[in-house]
Amino acid sequence: MSEKAYKDHIIVHALPSSEEFSPRVGGGNKRSPFQGNRLLHGKRLTDEYESAIEQQRNHADSGYRITFSSFPGEDLPLTSLEKNSDGGPHLLSSYKEKNEDSDVDFTGTMRATIYVPKGHKEYIEKKLQRYTQDAADKKDKLRNSQLIESISVIRTATVRDLWTDAAEEFPTDGKEHWWEVWLVDSRKTTLTCFQNFVEKNHLQTSGQYLGFSDCSVILVKATINQFEEEDNLLGILAELRSPHDTAKFIENLTPSEQRKWVDDVLSRLTLAGKNSPTVCILDGGVQREHPLLVDSLSKDAVLSARPGSSDQRWLPDPPYIAIRKNAHGTEMAGLALYGNLDQAVQSDGPVRLNHRLESVRILPIQGVNDPSHYASITASATKAIEESPQGNTHPRTYMMAVTSDKRDDDSEYSEGRPTSWSSAIDALSFGRSIEYQDNDEHFAILTRDSNKKVPRLFIISAGNIDPQNKNYDGINPHDESDTEPIGDPAQAWNALTVGAYASDDKIPSEPSYEGYSPASKYGDLLATSRTSVMFDGSCWPVKPDVVAPGGNYMTSSTGTLDFIPGSGILTTKPVYAGSGFFTLTKDTSAATAQVAAIAASIQAKYPHLRPETVRALIVHSAEWTDEMRKQFNEDAETCLRRYGMGVPSAERALYCASNSPTLIAESKISPFWDDPKTDNHNHTSHEMNIHQLPWPEEVLESLGNSIVRLRLTLSYFIEPNPSRRGWKGRYAYPSFGLRFALQRRNETINQLRSRLNGKVSNSGNRTARRAKEHFILSDKQEHAPGSIHSCIWEGPAIDIAHANAVAIYPTTGWWKERPQFDQSQEGVNYSLIMSLQTAATDVDLWTPINNANKIISPVTSSIEW
């Protein structure tokens, strides 16, 4: 695209129309009839329940912990086990054991553990008695049959029943271990009760509780017996998990350039203004004295996640000794600031920076750190920078190339499931901020005060596979990447997760490299980049979202993997006596820093765009390489979870062209409400929005059968529910979901409405069939779990000349099932990006769209049906 052809993206002025919404529901699958003797089944379960209560009667001061097991392949109806009013029974945890005969599918036994307060044991007891009585009376329909006939066993719960990580990881040796302890809420009384247990047993902790909307978490070093013997924990202990470790960092490479290169860049450099957007690097610290960084990184913008700590390992600025050992943060800084530093060094033109840097240390300078709670550390890092002199006076992107790849070779890995760390990322992205109860920094909560809501953009690396692992197969790198899941916390729904692709495949010509070949073809996934291929696609999002340059590796004839010299990404390195100023870096860390630079560039050009929109523009700008497209022809679903939407482009993210305009619509929607038209004011879906865009109908009609491409990207942030009490209904992870639907060819607006909205009559509104053959990408990603969705349509221009309407509608989430926490009345933000492209360079689509957009009043909010 020539500089003269650059066009700004078009910010759509017209607000969408809104209407009450109810999803159209198809017929569901009927449950298979119960095969056993119902009367005997009811009696046996009643006996088991009474026995479990009796076993705990002598040592349960406040209540009982009961575990229910399902029949294989059955799901327990969890809400039927609870009584949310009057302090009745409540769910502590649930999980599904893996079927030993299946490597992937979770079709085994579901286990749910509930806490039954004293005085409420009759709640479950009456359900069992009513079922049993109806069975004795030989009634056709038995009360509570859906619950009772899904249960195979009822018994007293053990500490093991609260363990929600892989079964084989549960410590059974009786020794002290670090545990990630989840409590039932974040009330001060609950935290104090657990703190009393800690002090009574002289236990070591991570030092800080982090509270979510209805739970809290802390790390504790204890034995199994200490948990089992403490009766006071019965009602407050919800889950136990394994702590997550931090990743290993990239070792320094030999410096490739000298001081004269630095001086040359400085002579051509124009700095960004003081209030320009920033990339805040969450890492092991950045050496701001580097001459290419110092003027873009203020001294008061170099902080620690533990400000004021007397622990020398948490100094914000790494001392001389430490910078040689941990160069990672400084390497990331060069790429996050310059994007393509190699281009800046080798060119002879001006180098103009449009953003600045910030650094918050989230890793200690040296030594082995006690297992620290990285959820609270990351939250504390955002608090540190946002309450510093930097404040929130400018747009900010948080960039983190720190992940955990904890996975034992013989253990079942929880592919895609949220952790405390990824949940904290999602909560912070959604806008939650950290506060301290009673000004006590040990009791931190992520406040749900809407007046303090600050949405944030996190860009996180997908994580790397260790090529030196003895089991690594360098001959088939896809086999490795496809079976090594995304590192924690990059599975976060709201984060922009970045993988790496092979940006070079040239092997050095020296004799010592004879017999080596590139591990990955140019444009294919980097051999060490992690993917979400192993994720359960029905539950967890597509990750990575995009991929960026990460260098390349070479494979020997025996399958060993080595980095290709010269294929790395040029960046800054820590400066000390006798050192150079540049080094080569690689992998997903390098890729992530480059994408963070794109985000900051978008914020500089369009400073008023929301974080959701910046994320959407990056994903929308991404294209698959030729090598990736070849793979898509074989297995599109796998490729989406390997490459995401492809390689983002700073040029496409910032600009469009006359023949390929990009429209940006930012709006709000209320997903749920207490419907006043129902007898009980049922909490249900609320509204659907319809965007009618300023479409160049005449131009598209004139193009006839010429091929055009239409692309849509929908982006929003969800509020997480991090507890593992099940992933459906009231315990679903996302607070809500949004989906879009494009008006079809020859489909009227009323037909579009009736196709989606159960509150619009179908009468006389039979809709046109969907032309699936024109969709390059549709159901594979558009309806996948996650908080960003894309659609690509390619076909004759005439087919979409009048298809200028896009509907946005809600899907279910835990806000719907738990109205006491629902914040739908405040509205939730979403961003819709839409681009239209024709191969003909002499066609002007941008001007008629822009002219139509100008004459629309920004307050217009209705469409005549």
C-alpha cells in the first residue's frame, strides 16, 4: 500500500437499534430412561446419605461435607444439590474423572462435593424420600428423578474430593506440600477463619489472599492431615489445586552489533511525547540505562509489584550483577518500543516513536522464590503502575512474556482450564481493580465496584516448548506443538495470546551445518510454539489469537533441535562493561513484544478506542501465510488452534485503502434482565442490537460477480468465574457471551430478526438459506468459546450488495444464572470491526461509505422496521 493510498479506518457514528430478545431454541436431547430398580436405588442412596451424615456427626461443629458421584457419562444437575437461600447447602467443587478408555473425551464419572450446614440436612434428605415414596407408589413421574437417577454413590467427602487438578498429581505421601487453596468467598470472616488455621499450625503461606466475586485464593504449605483434622475448615474450604511455577527464560545470545549502530539510530530518532501510550512490561525488570531505551522509559515508570518491600530481590531496577543473569525484560523492551528494531538499525530514514515504555517487576532478581501467587502479583503490578505518577492519563498495553508450562510427563494436563492466574488476567481485563480490605495488603480483592472499572489490554505469550527436552521430536514439530498446550496464563479468554511462526529458514552455508534442515518451513508455526489443539473445543477458546515472527530452528539428521544462527530477532540487551548493545532473541517472547508494539501504535493513532477494539484490530489485521493456508485445506479446526487468525500487520491495523475500507463500531448491550412480562420476573436474555452499516450498494451492484471479501471481528471482555464447581449454568466460566449474525443475500431486516429472535414472529418471515460455500471461516471460529470471534466471507459482490446489517445477541453465562451478581444493567462494551475488500485497485469503496457515515448523526439510534 503506497503512502498516498492510506486511509483512516471509519469510526461508525450510528448507534445500533435495540430490541427485546429471546433466543430461538431447538429441541433438546431427551434423557435415557433409568435402567435399574427405582425403589431400591432410592433406598440405597437414602441409607448412604444418612450414613455420611452420621460419620461426621461427632466432629462436625457446623455442618457436613458430602460427595455425590454420577453414573459414567452422566452429568449431575448441580443446581439441584444447592439451596442458595437461608444459608442452605452449597456446592464446594465438582470435577469429571477421565474415562480410562479414552485419551481425550471426559466421559467418566462426575463428582460433586457440597457443604450441608447443620439444620439443613433435610434439604437433600427430603428429595431422596420423595423420590423413594413415588417409586414405592409406582408413579410414572417421580419427583426429583433428574437428580436422583444421575447419582450412583453418596459418601462422606475427603480432602481428595476437593482436589480439582489431575488425579495423579494429588500428594499422597503425607508430607508438607504447597497447595493452592480456594475458599468459598472473600468475606473477612472467612479469611480470618482460615488465617486462624494457618497461625494455629504455624503454616507458611504466599502472604496474600486474592478475592474474586465469590471466592478467594492463597498458597499454603501444609500436609493432608492438617486439612483433614481441622473441623472449622469444613464450611469454607472449596477447592484444592496444585500451584503453578513460572517459566524458564531465554538465555542471552552473542551481541551482534556495536555502539556506532546505537549512535546512528539515536541521530535519526524522534521520541514520543510524555503523555503518549505506553507498553507496560511485566517481567524481571528492564535496564533503563540502555541508550536506546533511556529516553522512552522514565525513572518513575520502573516499578516493582511489591513496592516498598524490604526484600532486595524485589528492587524495581535490576542491579549490575543481576542484569547479566536475567536479560529477558530488557530484550522485550527493545521490541516492544521499536517493533522491528532490525529495520530501524539498517535503514537510513527517520525513526519516529509513537509510544513509550513502563516496567513492573513481577519476578525476583535472583534466588529461588518461594511459590508466590502470580495472580495477586500480577494484580499488584497493575495497581503499582496505575497508582504511580504515570497513573491512567494515557492508553496502556500490558505485555507479559512470562508463562508456566508445568506438566509432568505422566500426568493428565488440564488443557485450557482456567487457573487463578488466568482468571486474574480476565478479571483485570474486564476492569476489576485490586483493593485491600481494611488497608491490609495481605487481604486483596478484585473489586466489582463499577465506578472503579478500568478495562485493560493484556498481550501474553503462548509459551515455548523446551527443544532440549529428551522427548522432543524435531522431525515432526507439528506433533510436538499440537500436543503441548498453551502455557498459563495465556489461556485467559480476554488476553490477546501470541504464538510464533518461522520467520526465516536459511541454513548457514558453513561445513559444520551440513546435514541440517529447517525445523519449520518459512511461514509455518515455529517448532517451539505452543497451541490449543489439545483443548476441549466445546469449552475453551482458540489460542493463540495471532502469531508473529519468532526466528527458526534447525534439525539434525538425528532429530535434535538447534536455533538457526542469524534467524533471531534483533533487540536490545543489558549493557555492562565489555558488552555490546544488541542481541538476538527468539520464540513466543519475541513475537509477543512485537505485537505489543502494534497495540501501542493503534492507541497512538486512535487514542479513544477501547482496549477491546485495539485487540479486535490486531486480530482483524492478521492474515495466514501461504504455508499456513496449505495446512487449512487439510484440517481447518486444528489450524485455527495452531495459528489463530495468522500474522498481524501494523499497516492493516492502522490503515485501510480505497478498495478495502475498514469500519469500527463501538457499542453496548445489556445481556440479561428480570423480565417484567413474566410472572416471576424471570432472569433471562434481554436485548439484541442490529447495526445497519453505511453500505456502498450501488458500487457493489456495479461490480456484479466480481469477487469481494467481507470480514467481521467481534470483541468483548467477559467477567470470569474461576471456581471449578462445574463449567455450565451458574458455574460457567464466562459471565455472558456475544455472537454476531450477518444479514444474508435477499434477506430483509425483519427476516434477519425473526431468524434470531424468538420474540419476533416467524409468520411471513421465511428467511433465505445461508450460502455456506462462500464462507472461508465461519462456524469454526465464529461460534467457538471465547470473547473474540471472526468470520470471513468471499463471493460475488452482488450477493452482499444489500446485506449491510449485523445483529449482536447474547448467549448464556453465569450472570444469567446468578442474578445477584449480574451487572447487565450497566451495559457491557463490545467492538465490531468490519472490512470489505475487492481485488480491483481502481474501485473506491471507502469514499461512499465515509460520506454516508458523515451525514449520520452520532445520536441516531433507531432503524425503521
